[in-house]
Amino acid sequence: MIKKKYIDLFHVKPGKKVKLKDYETGWTQNKEFEEFGKDKLKERANEVLQQSQTDLAEVQQRLYADDRYSLLIVFQAMDAAGKDGTIKHVMSGVNPQGCQVFSFKKPSSEDLDHNFLWRYMKNLPERGRIGIFNRSYYEDVLVVKVHPELLQNLPDGKRGKSFWEGRYEDLNAFERHLERNGTKILKFFLNISKDEQKKRFLERLERPEKNWKFSSSDLPERGYWDEYMDVYEDAISATSTEWAPWYIIPADNKWAMRAIVADIITTTLQDLDLKFPVVTEEQLAKLAEARKKLEAE
């Protein structure tokens, strides 16, 4: 487990005004970790990841058996930050029957004819399960804010000065509703630097087995880097709450990013005090009778 004082470095406290330049994109760049040294820190991160994978597999069983809670994990990031790899490595030990991953692409015409939360609501995890949103309803205050021409067709008077503040209010109310009904929410912004993104884009272009990962839209969207940093700051500042916190995770070192995310997810579930159902005396008697019948065959 990572010490709480380190996890607190990534947790965005409710009401805090976020400036992403204040958050290091590389874990080892932070002075808090100078005592370790990079090699030892990487070794420790791998240990944390492995232990979290083991613990997560166990606590997932209790989540399912307890049947009171669900967990919704939201991943947001710039392209090439490592969302897919993080999901793969962190969740590698869980039972796939209890975990669902949804990746949200361009909305369909049907999606656009409903409220902006509609397509996400259909894919929320039921009790006992873990749901992962690879990109999420936050796209509607991120990419749509950078590209307002993508905004769905709304009545006149709905696009005024307070429009985006209204969207943040909707998001907070939506997440509050989910939390009140047993859905625990964790939101991760994988914070990659512009230089590291360039490095990963070049790797995708240079290695044939990674060519498919490069999209024709990657470079044009990279040109909006500053605008995206601004909208991420606004969204995270407005929507990191006690019931649905944001974590800004350094993403330049994948081994660090995965360890931090895995630890936060596992610790969050463990803190729910999940329990296996208690077997009653009557049920125990029936189990004993079933055992006798089987042994007598």
C-alpha cells in the first residue's frame, strides 16, 4: 500500500482551484520521493501493483457477495496517456464476470437526441459490479467545450454565459444521486506531459505493431493542448467532491501511474467494509442435511 500522505498529493480536495502546472507528470520528479531513488521507487511501485492486484481480486468477491455497492471508475486523459494499458494492468486479476469496461466514442444521432447523460446512464454498473468508463460523460465539458460546434442541438437561450456552470451542476447532481444509491465513484485524470505524448506518438509511428494506435485526429487535437489544459482545470475544479473525488495521476512513468491507480481503487473498496452474507441457523441446518445426503450416496 502507498502511504496516505503520498496519495493525498494526487487527490483534489473539494473546492480547490486546480492548476495543472502545479502537478508533476512524472512521479520521480516530486521532491517528496527523493529519498527513494528512481530504481528503488520503481521496484516498490511494482510491488504495490502486484499486491493491489491480489487484494483487488479478493475484495471484488466481497463486493459481489455483499450486493450493496457498485464501483464506477472514470478515466480521462489526453491521447497516449495510457488509459487502456492502465485498465489492462490494474484489472488483470479481477473476475471478468464482475467487471465491465465501456469506451465512449463519437455520439450517435440517437445519443444527441437525448440529454447528454443518457448514453452513459445505460452503462452504469449494477450492485456488486465494477464499471469502468474509458472516457466518460466528462467529454461533454471537455472536447465539446474546446469544439463548441459539437454541442448537441438545444433550444435557444440554453447556451448563455452560465451554460458550462450548469453542466458542472448537472454532473455533480448526477454523481451525488449515484452515490446516494450505493455507487462509489473514483475519477482519474492521467496527467501526461506534452513532451511525453510526442514521444509516444513517435513510437506509434515508428513501430509497425503500434501503427494502428495512431489516429488521423491525434495531431490536430494536440494543437489544442493549451485549450484542453484549461478545460480540464475548470472541470476538475468544479466537480471534485467528497462523493466523487478526482485524482490527478502522474502519467509520464507508466509503472508509477498503474501502481497509484491500483492502490487507490483497492483501498477504496477495502474501506467500504464489505461482508459476505451471514448464513442463518436454518440455512446451516439445510447445508448439513445436504451434506449427509451427498455422503450417503
